[in-house]
Amino acid sequence: MVVNSTNPSSDQSGASIFLDYGVDGEKCNDKEIRICERGMCFKSRWQFDLGAELAIALTYHDENRKLQRANLRGTIAGCEKICCCCYQITLLFVDLPERMQPVIAEIASRLKTDSAPAPH
């Protein structure tokens, strides 16, 4: 699974989730994906078995706007059907390296900022 926290082809941020090296993907509403040092929650049309382990690649722009990639592993801790074709997924990171914690915090911050309502 690949999670893009920014759109590398534009200056706009956004979140996308891809399976199988980009063979199947979906755009996420930034309000529908949350990430922290412990894991992530997102809505998806894909259903996962509880306990399934996923290889995760997070792509993001660093402070110099250079595209970076972080490879992580996660375990499905929840997969709740919320409507006919949508599941609320809870994924817990497995053995998150300490050096990745600031990266995850930055991605989480960016997603929160991107989903904040525009000032009037």
C-alpha cells in the first residue's frame, strides 16, 4: 500500500492510497484520513482481514520540497463496514523507527492543515 500525503505533480496537498504498486488507487478526502505515530485510520472501498499485515510506503515532500519515501509496516486492527462500499480502516504501525516519528508528525500536521476550513 502506498499513501501519498502530497501530490508531487502540483503544489496542492492531498492524500491518496494505492494498492499493488499503484495498480488500484483511490483519492482520499483529507478529512477521511488520520495518521499519528501509532498508526492511521482511513475510509476505503477495500476490505481487509483483521490482523492482516500491510507493507506501507508513505511519500511526502520534505522541508526542501524534495519528494521522500518512507517504508513502514502495519497491522489491520479494525475494518468496519460503514456503508455498502466503504470501510473504516484502522491500521497500527509495527516497529515504527524512532527517526520516522517526526516525519509522521509532519504528515499528520499537513493533513490537519489541509482539511481545515478556509477562513471567511
